[in-house]
Amino acid sequence: MWVDVIIATNRPVLNLIPVLESYKEQSYKDFSIIIVTEGEKDSLIDICSELEMGNVHIYSIPKGTSNAGISRNKGIGYASGDIILFSDDDMVVSPDFIEEHVKSHKKHKNAIIRGLRYQKREDGSFYVTRWEKEAIKYWISEKKHIAWVYFVTSNVSIQRNLINKVGGFDTNFKWSGCEDTDIAYRLIEAGGELIVNENAINYHLGIDDVQSKFEKRCDNFKYFQSKFPDDPFVKLFVCLTLRAIEQDKIIQIFTEE
């Protein structure tokens, strides 16, 4: 199986160096990296040359004209492999990251493979959030019909024919937030099954202001609900999320261990 890793970025190119370096150590070799950037394409090409990474393909979008959906769809359009693997521009990956995703796809047809993300503490160590642990147990094991809640594009892989079947990401969402939940909903409706592989690990290098990030996503959650007005689970998900944002409780959900 050939894997195309898609990374959308609007960050300074130097931030990508540790991310790219982590892909040099992969145990699985049949992969390429597709980077869609709003940044300096030439500088990124120079960095890949210095790192001796000939399997990286870089495409640019004019600054200020894109969002997460547009950038990822552009990457999907350039992909030709069996599997599309999404990760973020601030996530370093474990040496067997791609291998673990491929193992899971070989075992499951129409699979959507969700790996495990570690978050960074102030002291530089890493941990798994309470939400991540509970989601594995509850949403995946017991409530597969609403497993779309657990889908995130910072560590997920999908068979390319399945993602093409649903037409990729909805580009009407603002830069980021809930566009991944939306495509997960449609992928599962189209016959995809969300499978968790806790050995497919990557590490988030940034320390986010979770509350601020989610406050900016309120309109995206409302737009997601408007697409599926008759689904009570979507309504409940959006209602509870917006309430947590309003009451400043999002940080308790996404950062507590």
C-alpha cells in the first residue's frame, strides 16, 4: 500500500523542520508527503533539500485565499496512493507511525484509522488528554454510529477511494474547526468504519489556548448542525459543545488528564 501524507500549513517554514525530520525515521518506506502551504514555497523546498527528503511534494496557495478544507482538498487532488494520511504541521510522529496505520488498513475494509495524539505540557513532557482516553472507550467501542465525534485530521488515515466518494472536505467552514467532524459524518454514512489504533502515535509540539480556539469555531459548529438538522445526535453534540464554550469549560474536556 502506498501512503500519501497530507499536511496543510500556514506557519513559518522553520516550524516544519522537526515535523519533517520525524518522517525521515519511518519504518515503513512506501510513502510520500504532500505539503500545501500558504507560506514560502521556495524556502520549504530548500529545507527539504537540506534534509535530503526527495519524497516531499510542495504546493502553494496564495496567502489569505485558503482554509483547512481547501488546502486538504488540494492535497487530496495531488494524491495517488491507496491511503491518505492526515497529520498537522505541528505534530511529530513516532518511527512506526505510518506502519501502524497501514497495518490497520490491511485488517479492515473501508477503514478510517484514528491514531493516538499526545499533548505537550509546559515542562516539555507529553500526556494523553481525558477526552482522548474516554473517546476511545465510549465513542468507538460502544457508540460506533456517532464515532464521527472522535475524528480529527491531526492523526487519521482513510482509503483514497472512500474520501473521493464523499467529495472531500466542505470548504464552507472557516479556517479550521468542525470541517473534520463533518467529513467524518459523511464518511461513516458512506460505509466507512472508524477504527482506533493506539500504536499510531504522534506528538503535538504546540500548547494551545483551547478556550480561545473553540470560541472562534462557534459558527462552524452551527453550520455543521445546519447541514444535518434532523439528526438528534448532531444537535446534541453541537448544543453541548457550544454550552461548554460559553461556560469556559472546554479546557476541562480537552486538557485534563
